[in-house]
Amino acid sequence: MKIDKLLLKSYKTICGAVLVAKILNWIFYFGNQINLIINTTMFCLIGIAFIASSFVWQKKLVKIILFLCGAYLIVMNFFAKDILLNWPALISILTPSIIYRFSKEGETTKKPVEAG
């Protein structure tokens, strides 16, 4: 149980650092390389969150969708940027959000980890 808390705290710290970096990028206009690193880290963190949340759901289809969306968000960062990659990335971000929004309270097997 101790490792879970450490991983969650590390994840939250990295998310906070990425948020601060994105805000500082708006103010100080970092170079393209720094911006690329910040964006890659941000999409990887979102992908990790979707993959981790896929293990909580009961429905197999929802698990598969969340896992694939998270995996795509991680993998897409390591290919050349192309207009064809942008549409699936947008869908991969929106689909889990829509699933979370319209799901019923009891559809997960256990309570998700709460912040705090």
C-alpha cells in the first residue's frame, strides 16, 4: 500500500510541474524543443491516467476503449506530427471524458483513488 501512495504522489507532482511549465510557456515563450517535451509529457500523463482507470471498470468494452485511448495518447508522441494523427488524438481524449460523464455511479468495481 505504501508504494501506491508514493506513485500517486509522484504522479500528482509531475502533473503539477507540467501545469506550471505550460503556464510559464505562455508567459516566457520557451523554445520549440522545450514545448515539445512539455506536450509529450502532458499527453503521456493523460494516457497513463486513462490506462490506469481502465482497470477499475467492470464492462470489458469500456476497459478496452480506455486502454486503447491511453495507449494511443502515449504512442502518438513518438511519431512524426501529422494531420492524420490529430483526429484520433482528439477522439482519444474526448471518448473517455464522455464515458466518465455518462456512466452510472455503480459501474466500477471499486472506488477510484481519491485526491488528498
